[in-house]
Amino acid sequence: MITRILCAALLVLTLQLGAFAQEQDTVVIITHDSFAMSEAILAGFEAESGLTVQILRAGDAGQMLSQAILSKNNPLGDLLYGVDNTFLSRALAAEIFTPYESPLLPLLRPELLPEADFMVTPVDFGDVCLNYDIAWFEDAGLSPPDSFAALADEAYRGLLALQNPATSSPGLAFLLATIAEFGDEGEYTWLDYWAELRENDALVAEGWTDAYYGHFTVGSRGLGDRPLVVSYASSPPAEVLFSEDPEAGAVTAAITADGMCFRQVEYVGVLAGAANEAGARQFLDFMLGQAFQEELPTNMFVFPAREDSALHPIFAEYAQVPALPASLEPARIEQNREVWIQAWAEVMLS
Amino acid sequence: MLYLLPLAFLGVFYLYPLLSIFDISLRPAGTLDLSAFARLFLSDTYLRTLLFTFYQALLSTAVTLLLALPCAYIFVRYRFPGKSLLLSLATLPFVLPTVVVALAFSALLGARGLVNDLLRALFTLDYSPLQLERTLAIIIIAHVFYNFAIALRIITAYWAALGTEAEEAASCLGADWRALWRDIRLPLIRPALLSAGSLVFIFNFTSFGVVLLLGGIRFATLEVQIYYQAVNIFNLPLAAALSIAQILSMLSLMVIYTSGQKKLQLSLRRGGASARLPRRRREKLMVFSCVSLMALFLFTPLLALVARSLFAGGAISFDGYRALAERSRGSLLFIPPVAAIGNSLRFALLSMLAALPLGLISAYMIHRQQRLARLFDPLFMLPLATSAVTLGFGFIVALDEAPLNLRASVYIIPIAHTLVALPFVIRSILPSLRAIPRALGESAQVLGATPWHVFTSLDLPLLAPSLVVGATFAFTVSMGEFGASLFVAQRESVTIPVVIYRLFGHPGFAPYQQALAMCVVLMLVCAAGFLLIERLRGVGGGEF
């Protein structure tokens, strides 16, 4: 008897859970764990468009993309946001997107637009750069390194914390910047450079949190002993924004010398086979709208893709945007990712 | 008939998704392609990884059991104030995110940590004498820190319900303490020892964060390789091959373990052996040193977190805590972090309510159906030995159509948590269940008791202590968010660990303080949960 009741209950529950019908006036956004936007702006969009927005998140950008590819025959949502230029090639090769040419495209920074037949649209960018502890360098009477070559100098021995490119996105970006700088041909390649970094006692942390909060002198509040860390160009203004006393000014700064930063561009795309393609397009345009773009720095610590967006005052004052960031073709990244990471690991671990 | 329930659960939510993802990974073009397996043997990287994974897991398990055993003895034999509280709180480390534990460990044992500061001051050294960072030693220490409670609680719950006749008889016959341990105690508690040992081993075997964060990139387990291949390289065949290798090595180990279990004729009694107050000096010293060592080892890292969450710029500040009630900057994810407590509790409660009956039924099935047990016992352990990424991908490809379109539903969270919690419940209950004298139930039935009656008035009270342990771990597993990466709607799925990871995901003093404050909240909520679960023991009535 009890068995039968339990079975019936289970069945009812399953059916009820299964009845997750997609309504026409719902638009589903797939994104990564770092996605954030303010509730008020979202409510504004919902009121204006009559759509209900559902946001699905699944781990980091890599996990999200893998799962989107796995479900491409029966997509989980209508719009995918958060694929960056290191993963773009994989997303395009898997043909998960359907093209859409937003009328707002002319307002975006032209250098961010990919050659991808409107499959994806850039939303924001962020630069992975070295950050340094201003007070530490002042006390030591040392100026922060102004080139990759300088970083390998004896003067900066044991000062740098960076991330494992196999598991961390800024770690990979930093590795790519060195590859763009030194190349993989000729007498001195990026691998030779890394051998020097290793000699110079660069510390490889697992991920951004571990490096910044565990080893960086500023982030770890004295626990770590590394005054140089691989982070973002947006980290110094974020430090100011969230400090106890924003008036006191910056405690960290980014090194934005030519070629020393790697630019990550995040894209959004309408998923092929989307249940609500029209809604997806509407939300995409909304993401390029001024309201969404202008709150990107304070919500996700990235910079708006729109050229005419005003920056939050603290970002306007403390953020340095590199004039000439390093870049590599997305296709080249996808093709060589495994080989590069493998070669890197051999240099760093041998 | 009832046995079908856990089997169906496992079939639908574990085997089906797992086989689906393996199918997609290994049969991409419709034909089976096993070349990925060949790659496992082509380079010695994977073999080395497998060996290291085994080695560190074995070492961690051995150390954990070795430390937990004497403590369990003291908890079983002696009564002292705060005993059950201490037992509950010992489970706290289990719930903390690895990022946080790594932070606590470096605050204590790091080159600039507290211990080194003390040593430097004591011996006026100008260097840090304790160099543990990025060594195997600190991986082992962290594993013991995480798993000590599993061993302690499972052994204690079982042992406390055993009688002491054999031991007393042996003592009368002149057995010394060595003989007592070798011939009486260890054989008696062997089932619990194996049960706890196998859980701890699997847990260490699939360790991810601890190994990467504390050990550095030099050390990598299979779990790390699977994540890297599946997510960063998107080499699904190789990831599947590695997952299968991981599962098979665990499975073979489990089969050896289950077939090696001897039938023991023991008598579990209600109330069991009664603990007494320590009387002699030696006994008092033993209790004191066990309690203080436990407190030192388990609670100083936790206290280091509390301290760091309260200190801001050299002064005590509650800003981190105050901010938890606010919705920072009106951001969508930053639902007021207190709301995350409600979400976490809801999922933990659901997982516990599902894992307890399912685990109980499974334990009965494994116990009663001797022949099937060889198959099912290892099977139920497998979710714990399966990489979270693999299972998460499995959910995406398998649970995508009605009536099981669960891949984007919030219910997938408690389901995933239940899968992981089940082995804990089963391993907690099984040793006690096996020790219930069969004659007891049989004579009750002869006298006219229904099976239900036998279960509620005979078995249940005897199992109560083990059930409490199982429930505690089910609750903890869910609160600590051990689980696959799942696609779930933002608002409903923001739990305490998610908030901690989010806060630790960007720079700034305020997020740091809030993340630490949130960790402390996580510990407090769990401690409160443990105490409540402990009160449920009233059903059993027994003291231990």
C-alpha cells in the first residue's frame, strides 16, 4: 500500500516538474556565473517589452559553452551571453548561433566586431593586465615593470603571482599575451620567456581568487607576499569602489604598457533553434542599450562595447584602458590551446 | 517492491544521464570510437595521475582513520560535558568551500601565518620555520581536516551501540591493552571502520579544490584532468575515458571491499554500552588531550576565519555582516545574501528528506538481498566517485525532454545533492543494520508483530544514532553544495556557497569581508541544523 502511494506521489511530482512548458512571452538567457545586472533595469525591460526574462547560469564561461554545445539540438534558452574571444572559435565551429544584425552595431567600438557574419555581437571587453601594490613598490624604491622583458629581470624576482592557464581564464589570457609578444618561432620563443619567469620564481596559483586573495599583498591583507598579480585593468577601480574609504584613492594600479595586456571581448548571440527568437533579439538590443552598457563596469567589472557610454566616476578616474592590448586570432587560440597549455606545463613543471 | 524506489532514483538520475553523456562522447559519429582509451596509455601522464590520485587518497584515509580511532574510543567510553555538541561541531569543516579552507590554512600555516609568527617570536628566527605550502603534507592535512568527522561519527555511532561483554571477559582473562585492541575492539568495529574508510577514500580520490589550491599545479588528480579535458579543451572522448577509468578503479576497489566483508555475529543493543565519567587521572588526561587536540585541529582554522571576518583595518568591525542584509547595488544576483540562507536551507532539507528514506531502503536491500548486495552496494557509492562535470553534462543531454525536462529546473539541485548524500546515509546505517540480531525480529514476528511494527519499534530505535549521522551528512553535503555544474534559474538557485564564490570573484575590501562573514553564517546555520537533527534522536531515546 505504502509503496503504491509513494510511487503515485513520485509520478505526480515528476509530471509536475516535467510540465516546464516554455511560454511564448518568456525569453531565456544562458550565461555564466559572473553575470550580474541590476534588478531595476531588468524590470524596466520586462515592463516595456512585455517579456518575462529567465536567466540560467552554469559555471564558468567554458562550462557554459560546453553545455550549450551539448544541448544545441534542443537548446536550453534563446540567447547565450558570455562567450569570449578565447572560446569564440569553438562556439562558431559548433554552429550554435543564428545570425542577427542589431541596428545598434554602428555604435559599438569597431575594433571589437568579429568577422563572424553577425553570428555574435560584442557586449563588453576587459583587459587582463598585471596589477601592482602601489605602496609596496614605493617602499621598496622600485618602479613596476614596464615590459614583459623587464618582468623577467632579477629585480622582480619572487614578486609575481599568476594563474594556471589550464584552469583559469585570466591565466590563459596572460599566457596568450606572452605568446603574442614573443611568438612561437625563431631563436627566442614564448617558452624561453616562461623558462625565465620560472627562474625568476613566478608563483602559479590555481585561479584568480587564489592568486588575488591568497597571494597578492593587497588582496590577501598581509598573508601573501606577492606585490604583482595577474588581474584585470578594472581591478584597481573596483578596489577603490569597495574600499572602506573611497576618498583615500587607489592602493593598486594596472600596468597597461603596449602589448602587456590581453583583451577579452565577451559576445552575445541568438541560439539556433531558439523557442523565442524575436524575444532573444529584443534582449540583445537591450544589452547594447545605454542603460545596460553603462552599468557594466560596476556590475561585472568590464567595459562597455559602446563607444558613447559614460563611465561610472570611479572608473572614469581610476581605470586605465590599455592603448595597445595584445591580441591573437580566435581560430589560432582554439587550434593551439591544448598544445600551448601542455608546452607551458612542461616548462613550468619540469 | 519498495526496493525499486532507490533503484529507480539511481537509474533515472545517475545511470541514465551518465550513459547518455558517455554515449555522446564515445560515439560522436554513430560508431563507437575507443581511441581515447588508447591515449590514456600512450603517455605516462595519465598513469602517473592515476597513481598519484590513489596514493594521496590512501595516505589521507589512513591518517584520518588513525586519528579518528582513538578519539572514537574516548567518545564511546567516556562521558564528559559538551560531548554531543563537540561531535556535532566536528562536522563543520565538511561544509566549507575549498577556497575558504585554503584561505584559513594559509592564515594559520602559511609562511606569514599565525603558527609561523608564533614560532618566529618564540625562537627569534628571521625565517618561517614551517614550510608547508605546496607540499603533499598540506594536502593530507586538509583532507584529514575535511574528513575527520566522517570517520569519527560513523565509528562512534556504531561502536557506542555494541556491548562490552567480550572486552570485559577478555580483561578478566588477563588480556593487556594491545590484545584488547587487536583481538576484540578492532575486529568488533571493523564494519564501521571499513564503511567510514571507503567513504573517506572516495572523497579524497575525487578531491579537486584542495589538491589544486593547496598543492599547486604540480599535483593533479584524475578529477582535475577530467575538468580540464571536458571544459577547457572540450575533448569529450578523452574526458569520458578518464571518467570511466575513475569509476572503474573505484568500482574494483568497492567490489574487493564488499566481498571482503565477513559476516559478523554481533548484538546491537538499545542504549548499548553506557559511557561513564573518566575516573582515574590517566583517563581524565586521555579525554582532555583528545578533546583539546580535536578542538585545536578542527576549530582553529574556523576561528581564524571568524577573526578575519571581524577585523578591518586593525579594528573590530561588523560591516561585513551588516552588508549581508543589504542587496548590494540592487544587482540581480546580489539578492540580499540572507535570502541565500533560505534557498540553501530549502535545498538541504529536501535533499535530507529524500536521501534518508532512499538510503534506509537501500541499506535494507543491501543487507537482506545478499546476492544482489555485491552488485548494488558498490553501485550506490558510484555517484560520489563520478566527476561533477561529467554528471552535470549528463543531466544536460539526458534530462531534456518531458516528462523529465529537469535540466533547467531548480529541483535538479536537490536531486544532485541527494545522489551525493545517499552513499553517506547508506554507509552510516549499514554497519548498525548488519549488527541487529536477526533472532530479535524473527521472534517478534512469530509473536504476531507486522513487519512495519518490527521496523518502527525494533529496528528504528536501534538505528537512530546512525540515522542521525546519515541525516547530518545529507544536510551538510547539500549545504556545502557538492554538485555538478547545473543550469538553473538565477534567483532561486543562489545558495550560500554561490554567494561566497561570487563575492570572492572580484577585488575589493568589502567583498572580502562579506565573503568571510558569509562563511561564518554558513557555519552558524549548519551548527544550528546539526543541533536540531541531533534532537530528532529522541525517537531512539538511547544515550550514547
